[in-house]
Amino acid sequence: MLEKLFALKERNTTVKGEIIAGLTTFITMAYILFLAPNLLSIAGMDKDAVLIATALGGGLVTIAMGVLVNYPICLAPGVGLLAFYTFTVVLGMGIAWQTALGAVFISGLVFLFLTLTTVRQHIVEGIPAAMKIAITVGIGLFITIIGLKLSGLMTVTLSLSPDSLAQVVATQGHSTPGSSETILTLGNLMDPQVALALFGLIFTALLMARNVQGSFIIGAVVTSILAYATGNAQLPENFSIMAIPDFSKAAFFELDIASAMHLGLVTIIFSFTFVELFDSMGTLIGTATKAGIANPKEGKFPGLGKAMTVDAVGVSFGALLGASTITAFVESAAGVGAGGRTGLTAVTCGVLFLLALLFAPLITLVPNCATAPILILVGALMMEPIRDIDFSDWTEAFPSFMVIALMPFTYSIANGVAAGLIMYPLLKIIAGRTKEVHWIMYPLAIIVLIRYIWY
């Protein structure tokens, strides 16, 4: 049955390999089960309600992606959009969280319309091969940055002037320091947590060099055991294996669509749609390419339309449950790096999300020092296709470079894709090579410019 449903032999994988890959993805993205409630509670939502919506929404939509599309891609409320929802929309604009959920729901419908009318598919087809490859590589570096931060191997050093410090205090930490006041540096290698992460990174890399199946999981388990054995990780107080959230607090169908239809929220709906469009597109392209499902050089993306439909429906479905925008998670690449090639990877991860409603405390037992090395190693695995970009052609090289550089260093997949969409047609026009540009790149570049100028 599994062979017929997921075509395991065709994609050169096994049930065991897919389950390990699904577990790997879940471990690397399970933090969202705690980050989402913490962020949305600042917007006035109940933590139990958000946990329920996150686990249910992420689990069910991920299972749908696995069963209906056969992609090893997992979905959950996006981190960037959680922050936008809380700090920009609810707190910044003084909008009720119910109305903000209504805006998310509408953005999902817009997304679905763009998918059913094949606009999203045409966008993917129109993006040149070099940019698609750059998206894969850029996502790899983006994942690496996340892993380096979580591990403590990379840190941000602040040297604030009195004026900047006063502004940070006045805005409760939401100020932007000057460029000379921040610097990325190597973390403190004497810190036990950082040292454990470094051990996990090297140990797992050695396992991979020996082609050991399940290297990521083995590395995470060994590092976790070391963390507890050395006293650098402790069981939470009053720890219990099971802890069922209070379903009476669930925020099902509490969104306010009527208020969100107000003309003043058009900008918010557009922003949700814009970021989700390019974030999900980048993740789908990058992950499907790494899994061998898609071939950007030949323009082949089987199942892309169905994947985008599930992704779009997931946005509105999540809002109905009480969650911010559900989107394809970049950490899906961790499962692909572990060998995931089919929807069975996604189904495994989705089932674990649903089980998290009953066993949420168990998730906290895996420390950051054990999961961060996986993300760093996945970033290394995703560097491979960069050799297929023609860096001798400046009109291909510079847009690709902008995609690759801006994703990690602006902490946004959408920013990297947007930069490429502008620079590619611009350089081709200047070089007198407009015939090499798909027509859809021009309206996309204009839309991107309008968005950034307007926003």
C-alpha cells in the first residue's frame, strides 16, 4: 500500500528511510510548537489555543501535502509571519487579533485564486534556471544561519551608543541599532552548550562521511544524551510525559472576516500574500529540487500545482483554527538531507505534530545544541547545485548572487527572491538580451518594486 501511494522504489527510498527523514524534519521544526504560542500570546491570544491550532493545522496540512502531492515538505505557521502578525499588525496598528486572523484567511483565498488560475505556476515556470538554483543554495545558507544562531557558534555583539540604548529601552527592544553598533562574531567555544553543538556537528559530519544511515538522528540522540549526562540540560520541573492542552480554550472560527474586509486592511492582506507567495515558492523550489523531484534546468516540476493548492488552502485553514499563516517550512530540507524523497516523510512529520498535542513535554527534551548541527549540515548539502550557475555571465551571476546573499543576511527567503526578480530583467535589458527573459518576469519586478516602496 505504501509503495503504491508514495512510489518508494521509483524515488529510490525505503519506508525506514522516509520515517527517519520525517522524524528528522519534525525534530528541527518542533520549536514552532512553543515559539508560536509565545509570540501570539503577546498579541492577546491564549497559549493553549495557539498550541492546539499550530499542532492541528501543521499536522493535518502536512499530512495532506504528503498524501495528495507526495512531496516531503512539511508546513506550520511561518516564523516571520508570526512576528509580522504580532508586532506589526496587532500591536503596531492596534488591530484585534480576531481581525488579523480574518486578514490571514483572506490572504489564503487570494493565494488559492492565484493557484487555481495557474498564476503561481506560471511564475515558477518563468523564473530562469539560474535563479531557481540560487534559491536552493540561498535556502541552504539561510538554514545554516538559523543553525549557527541556535548552536551559539555565531553570535551578534552589540556596542550601543547612549542614544541607541535609550531608543531600545523606549521601544521595549524593537529598535534597530546602527550598522557600526552590531557585528557577527564567533560564539564562546568555552560555553558548554556551544561546545556540545560543535561536538554534535563534527560527530554527525563524521557519520555522514562513513555513509551511516540515520546520521542526523544518531547525532542528535548522542548529543542530547551528552547534554543531560554532563548537566547541561535538565528535565523541566514537574515533568510528565503527557500533558493535554485545554481544548475548551481553542480559538476555532473566532476570526473576524468582516472587519478584515475593511479598506484599511488591504495593505496588510497584500503584505501577508506577498511574503507567503515568495517564501513558499522559494521553499517549494529549493526542497523539491534537493529531493530530486524537480529539475530546474529542464523546467520540470511535477505536482507543483497540487503542492501550491495544499499550501494555499493551508493558509485559510490555519486561520479558521486560530493560527497565523501556515506555510511550507524551510526546515523540510533537513528531512530531505536525511534521505526523504516522498510524501511519507511529510506524513510521518504530520503525525508527530498531531501526537505533540498529547506529548508536548517530550519535545522539550531535545536541546538546541542537538538540533542546530542538523541545520548547519543541511546547509552544506544544499550548496551542491551552485556549480551549475554560470558565474562567467554577469547577467546570470549577479541576480543569482543577490538571491543567495540576501536570504541569509536579511533573514528572509522573500527578500532574496524579490532581489533576483528585479535584478535579472534589469541586467538583461541593459545588456540588450531581453529575448532571454520570460514575459512574466517584468510584471513580477514591478509588483516587487511597488511592494517595497509602498511598504
